[in-house]
Amino acid sequence: MRLERRSRASLLLAVCALVAAVACSSAPPKSTEQERADAATAERVSAALEANPVYYFRDVEVSVDYGVAHLSGYVWTTDALYAAQGIARRVPGVTGVRDTMELERQGNRGGGDGTGSN
């Protein structure tokens, strides 16, 4: 009986800690101005990536949250991955870069070699 109470108490404590962590981690809603600023920054990052004459970045998705550019999708080389991060960092309005891009070693997804030439 005593062990069962401890188990319940431990479970309740764990649930309370989880609820508190989730409540503290949620960001306040963005203002209309912040939404517009992030959307404009995302457009500038996308344009800068597409303007790059060396690498093919059409499979990279960009979103911006409070100035932090989130890059996802895939590229074909590690050089392209690092180039995308650098390009995004240099865009006005970007305060940081988060990268979840995948590296496609054989170009299987898009049929290119990652250099922008076919």
C-alpha cells in the first residue's frame, strides 16, 4: 500500500513538472507587426538562397520566427548546407539560424548534383 502511494505521488509530480514545462515554454502570440516582419524576412532569405549562382536551394524551405530563420528541406552537399546557413545569417532582419536540412548524398530526391547545373 505504501509503495502504491509513492508511485502515485511520483507520477503526479512528474505530470505536474511536465505541465509546468510546457506552460513555460509556449511563446506569447505574435503581434501583427512581428508577423509581417518575420514574413518579409523569410521572403528575403528565400530570395537570397534562390539568387545563389553556385548551389541549388529550391528544396530548402524557409520560415522565420521572431527573427530566427528556420531552414528545412534538403541539399546535396555539406558545402551547400553551410552556404545556406551563411546566406541566411547575412540577410537583414535575421537574428539567428536554425537548420534542420537533410543531406541527400546521391541527389536521389531532386535529380541534381547540388551545384545548380544539370
